[in-house]
Amino acid sequence: MNTLLGRIIPVSKARNNLADLTDSVQKNDYVVLTRGGIPKAALVDIGYLTKLQSAVRKMYQKTFMDPKLMPFTREFSQSEIDAWEEEDKL
């Protein structure tokens, strides 16, 4: 997790400062809330969240597989993958 721009704050401390923390997140800044030292949630600027959601949607569209094609898919064995890699070296 990139915490260069974000701050890490325990939930117990954030509770008393929630309004200020909410006002402090702007653009791609964020606050990571922890419980017991473990990251549990984040406060982010709504514009940044919208931008992230849009980016995820675009990635999903590029990698989406039509459910009708699922019966025609399979996992390749390691030996098949190794053979293809050898062919690529030629």
C-alpha cells in the first residue's frame, strides 16, 4: 500500500477527529484507518473514489469474458506453458 500521501490513524483516534479528517482528504490524499494495527478502511476524497471506480470499470471492460464463452475455456498445464515459452525463444 502506498502510504506516501496517506496517513495511518487508529480508529479510536479518528473517532474524535472524524470531521477534521474528512475535510483533510483532498484529491488523491487519503487516511487509512486501522483497528488493532491492521488497516481496515480508508477516508478518500469523493472525486478520487470516482476516478478509481472509473479506472476499475475500464480495466474490467478490457478483461471481461462473455459468460457464454466460459464453457470453452480451460486452464493450461505448466508443460503446455513451458512448450510455448520454448517456441517463443526460437
